[in-house]
Amino acid sequence: MPDRKPMGGGKKPSERPHKICPVCGRPFAWRKKWERDWDSVIYCSDKCRMQGKK
């Protein structure tokens, strides 16, 4: 049996970790593309990232 991924892999979307975007205030969930650097993800999108750095 394969090992379970520690963050969100193999879980239902409602069971994956969530964060709140500091720019727009919306919650966003773990995504596969953020698997290696989830701890450093701050913004929900590139648009919010650009607004947050101003």
C-alpha cells in the first residue's frame, strides 16, 4: 500500500489544509502545485501577490 501524502494529497477537498489570503481575505486550499512549499505560500493568486508587495 502506498504511503499517504502528509498535506493534501489523497484527501477530499474539504479535508485539505486552508489559509486566508491577507490581501483579499478569502480562504484558499492546498493545491498539488504548492506541495513542496505550502509553508511559504501566503497569497491565493498572482494578482493578490502583486497587490501585497506594493
